[in-house]
Amino acid sequence: MDGASEVRILGGMHEVGARIEQINGLSAHADRDELFRWLSSLKKPPRHVFVVHGEPESVSQFTDFLSDRTGWNITAPEYRDEVILE
């Protein structure tokens, strides 16, 4: 981003041959509605959904949202919880 013509990679210097661009405000994470749309497209409802990523309040809200909308078995496991999948 700073316009360097060479970069060090694995101890060796290499000429930059790429055009470098910066995109601000782009997230690779889907939001609630995108995740719900993806889950809703499943041909067969899952036996169980585990919500395992996010801040505790967001995880709780998303778990409730999914449960209310789908009626599926949704769990937000706590740290060190164990689940036996059969």
C-alpha cells in the first residue's frame, strides 16, 4: 500500500508485479439475514444447528432469531461444552 517496488517474502526480495488496491469497509462475514437465507435454502432441515461465532449478545440474539423463524434445534455452546453427534 505504501508503494514499495520490492517486498521481502521468506527471506528473499521480490519485485512487486501487482496493482495494489485497498477496499475499506468490506467484510467477508455474512450478516444475520444472509445466514438465514443460506440456512433456509437447505433442502432438508439440519438435525441441530450450533452458533459458535460472535460476541455473546449477538450469538444469543441470532440463536433466538433462528429458533423463532425455523423451529429447529439451535444451540450456542459455551466454552468447553461437549456434544456427542450421532
